[in-house]
Amino acid sequence: MSIEWDARLAIGVAAIDVQHEELFRRAGALVAAMERHSGHAEVARLLPYLEGYIAEHFSAEERLMTTHRYPASAEHVAEHRKFVRDFAALKAEVEARGPVSAMAAKMAAFVGGWLKAHIGRTDLALGIFLTCDESGKRAPRAI
């Protein structure tokens, strides 16, 4: 089961779209390593690699929300915090059980599913807010 970026998930904010693509790359690399049974060392390296980038990305989004006074920021940040807690629990499970096939499938379903749902709904709303002009027309721009 792979985790792959889909261009239809682009929210129209270049900096965030690039980060979303990178999240999919890192999550995909982790799942692929688990599926290949690459061993504990590679998975032990890739888990914090993904976890660190998740934190970096969420911080970037949250700075944009603060800077632009995004009205739905509290709900958005709450989704980020819940994901971080759930990912930490899944990471602990992978570390305890090892990079077995069942854990690869669970990781792919959780991370891939969450990213697609969150980006397609919550981040898209942020993207629309950040890229709409005063008349309400969407005008993609680099932020």
C-alpha cells in the first residue's frame, strides 16, 4: 500500500503545497521500507525523519494562520495536535512490534488517510482564505 501525492490536493499556496508533497514522499519512504522489511535501523531512521518534518510543516502552517489572522485557526491547530498524539502512539507501536507488514499497512492507512482528508478539507479552507482577494475571487499567489 503506497502513499502518494496527488496534484488534486494542491491548495494554491506554493510553500504549503511543496511541503505537502514532501510529507507524502517521507511517509511513502517509511511505508515502503516497512513493506520491504528493510530492518529496524532504516525504519528507526525514517520514523523520526517523518515526525520531524510533520512538526516543521505544522509550525509553518500555524505561523501563516497567525500572521494572516485565520479565523478557523483554533480548530485547525487542534487537528494538528490530535494527529501528533496519534502519530506518536503509532510510532511507539511500530517501535515495539517492529516494521512488520501489518504495521506498514496501519501506517499507510493512518498517515495517508489523514493527510488526504486533512489537506482536502482543512488545509484547502486555509488555502482559499489565503488566496482570495477582497471580492472573494481566488487568485493563487506565493505566500
